[in-house]
Amino acid sequence: MRVLVRNPQVILSYLPYATIPRVYTRSGRILQLDALSYRVWELCDGTLNRRELAEVVCREHGLPLPAAEQVVERLLKLGLLIEVKL
């Protein structure tokens, strides 16, 4: 089984008075997460695969499954999440 986890080389940082953090990648990129992306990030604790994660996001945010899957895929492509085999 393959599950999603947060990339350990990405650093999460809050700016003063910010409710949603920025992330800093090892390559020097700085990305500001939106609320939905941050929630996906929070859920990636190694217990859910891609499909399960998208389904949770659908339930929580009332999104259609393809839209939730796009968010997950975008975070994977940005290198914020990684897929690991258990």
C-alpha cells in the first residue's frame, strides 16, 4: 500500500498574524498555502492513500472528487508531499 506523507525537507513557517503558513522547500522556493492546501498537508500523516485523502477533502469541503484529486496532485508535483510504500 502507498500512502502520502509530508515531505520532511519542507519547512512550515507562520508569518506574524497569519492563519495559514508558508512553506520553504530545500531548493529555496517559498510557497504560501491556501486553506484547502494546508488542510491536505495536515491530513498527510502516512495513514491515507491518494484516493482516501481526496475523499476526506470532498467530505470536509463539499468538493467534487476530481477537484479534490487536483489539489492532492498539485501538492505532489510541487514536492510538498511524497508517496511512500508501507
